Amino acid sequence: MPRRQSALAFSVESQILFLRRQRVILDADLAQLYGVPVKRLNEQVKRNQERFPSDFMFQLTAKEDKILRSQIATSRAGHGGRRNTPHAFTEHGAIMAATVLNSKKAVQMSVFVVRAFVRLRNLLATNQRLAEKISELQDHLEAHDSTIQEIVEAIRQLMTPEGRPRRKIGFQLPPGRAN
């Protein structure tokens, strides 16, 4: 992948958020990528609602919107900001948005959006496998720790003298008779 395309794919990845246990991209970010105004994107989505089931796109709740606004420092409603909550598009919704926009740039950019979603999916899968390996290694270490503890305990038992006193060699005076 050429350097410019790689940078663009990274830019798209940075705009993908994790909401409601899904990776999504907000309508403003998607509109910017596709080179259309947010209003135009949302108009086309509204006109083609049957193409956007809930697993393709959903509208953020007021609480989600407020949390996102505080995280990305966007302006408040009434001060030049949005008047309604944004839409969040899943990977399939982002592709569908490109098809309803019918612009050449939207079709071209949808490839980068898909690649970004796929790359994030692969990264998450790799992280999951890594977490499983770490857990497996931790289990082995715990098993080895208990085995080492048993060996150390056995060595300590071998090093301690036996409990009964040995009989002394030589002549011994009877008890009570001292020199």
C-alpha cells in the first residue's frame, strides 16, 4: 500500500469508535471522508431507510452524544453545533452510505473505510489471541511455582535434623552424680 493510502487508512481508523459493543464511525466523519455535507448524507439515509437496519446504523442517545462531545470537544447545540444527535454507522452501514450517495469519491473512500474496519478487527483478534497466550503462560507459571514450592519444602525437611536425640558415646555418669 503506498504511503499516502496508508496514511489515509490510518486516518480513517482513528475516526472509528467503539459504541454499544460495535465499531462505528459517526456521520460527520463519514460525510467528511465521502466529501459531502453531513446534511446531504443524512438526507440520503433518511430517503433510503430500508437500506439501513439497526445493525447498519443507529442514532446516538442524548447521553452518548454528551459523552462524545466532552471527549472530542465539539461545540454545544445553539452555539454553531448540531441540533440533533449524530448517527453511527457500522462497517456495513458505511458501505451502504457510499452506495446511496452515488458519488465517485464516496465509492473510492468506502474501500478505505472497509480496510480500516478490517484492520481494527484483525488487531482485536490478535490482541485476543495474545491475551489467551498470556493467560496460558500464567497458568504454567502457577503450576511451576507450586512444584518449586514442593521441592523447596522437601529440601527443608531433608536438611532438618531428626527429632530423637542420639545416644552419646563413652562413659556417662549417672544422673545426680556430678564431679
